[in-house]
Amino acid sequence: MIISKRQQQTEDLLRRAGILPVVAVDTLDQARGVAHALLEGGLPVIELTLRTPVAMEALATLKHELPQFAIGAGTVLTIDQIGQCVGAGADFIVTPGTPAHMAEALAAAPIPVIPGAATPTELLTLLQLGFHVCKLFPANAVGGLAMIKGLHGPIPQLKLCPTGGITEATAAEYLAQPNVVCIGGSWMVPKQWITAGDWTSVRETAARAAQIVKQARGG
């Protein structure tokens, strides 16, 4: 299989991350606080979801203030949002699913893309479009580890970033799978901690997550 430069960049980025915190914020101060806490904990890559009105501004602000932080735009649902994310400085784009009308635009994006899928048919379609790194979502609901292990046999060239329902307790087993390059999760950034500004808890949980990655990679 010929892997494009863009897809290799995607895989390299996710392997560097290991665990991708999935973050939603309501204010710029929350964005700054959670970003600093995650960085201090040892997680240098995040997915900032476009689920709140401030998300796009927060993405652009963090890229300006923390250029060493790799920030992806998550929950990208429309073609217009793809262009907006690129304009805001996103390092990569993540979708929860990949409808046919968006696939071509995602393939043409000038930054790495992690398209979402939930079934083998969807994943095979994305593979045929040139995406060898995909998001499996919602991972736990569609079969979790059993699904991932089942996919590896017939589609070993497909690399996955499972997201949805993964916890600190199950993270290591997911990362141990040969077709998993990264996992997404929100256990280190729960809404109540972000709302309360409890950056100590975020930092400590992020540090444990970074240690899980290190151990999974033999570090």
C-alpha cells in the first residue's frame, strides 16, 4: 500500500501523542488553563472540539500563545468548518464520522485529517480514499477491543485512533493493540474540572496518562 506524505504525518503525529485528550471549553480562560495543565502533565497534543461557540477562537488563541502545542479541531461536521479550522491554525482535523459529501474535501485538506468511522465498510471506504489512519468512534459502543482485534486480521494496514468510552483503566490494553496508534479520551479533562478550574487534577491525570503511553511504548 502506498502511504501519502500527509497520511504519514498523521500517523507520526498520533504516535507522538499516544493519548489524545478530547477537550471542550466554554471560555478562553478555560482553554488556556486546560492547555497549560495538559502540557505540564506531559500531553503535547489535544483535540479541541467544535462543540461550543468559543471553540474556533480558542483554537486560534492557543496556537498563537502555545505554538509548541499540537492542536486538532474535533467534531468537524461540515465542509465550511474544514476551511475555518485551517484558517484558525489547526494542526489536524478529526471527524466523528465521514459522510460521502465531506470525504473529498477532507482528502484535499492541507493538514492531517483523522476521519471517523464506526463499521468495517466505512473503514474500507476510507482506506480506498487514501486514509490509512482513521478514528474508530464510538469505540466502546461499537465493540471496543473485540472490534479492534477483529479488524487487524483482514485489514492489518489500517491504523486506528479509537475514541469513545475509553478510560484510564482500559487505556493500556487499547494501546497494546498493533493496529492502534493512539487513543482518544476525556477522562483527564472532565467537564466539572474544567468548569471549576481544577487544573491540578487535570495536570495529575494527564501525567498518569503520559506514563501509560511511556509504558506502552516500552519507555
